[in-house]
Amino acid sequence: MSGVGPGDAWEDHYLSATHDFAKQCAELRDSNPFDLPALENIIVCLATDLWDRGFSKSEIKAAFETAVSSLVKYGAGENRRGDKGRE
């Protein structure tokens, strides 16, 4: 018995995918040659692509709202990682 549950590979896959996506978003923001809000444009396209792939508007909205509300606990009062060290 390996001790690996049936959902472990799925969890590893989605965590890796989200990490890679976040890294790509940061790279796009840092290399953005336009006067456009990079993350806003990325998220608009992401939401559209999710809808095109069968997610409902209510599912997409609920997921984003849950993600932002989770940042309150995760971020411990910081608006951006490292903000407290910059004060």
C-alpha cells in the first residue's frame, strides 16, 4: 500500500496548475508594455473561458468571491504579500 489516496494526484494537479497560472500572471504583469490593468484583463478572459467551458456565471462569481474572502484570513491584514515589511 502506497499511502496515497485516490484524490492526491488530482489535488497535486490542480495545485500545480494554479501555481503555474499565478506565475504566468505575475510574469505578464511585470512585462506589460501597455497602460492596461494586466490582472483585470487576465481575469476577464479567464472568466469568459470558464463560461465557454461550461461553468455557470453563478459558479464563477461564487468561486471568485470565496477566493477574495479567503485572502482576508490568508493575508493576515496585508493587501499584498510583503506590505508589512515595506512600512
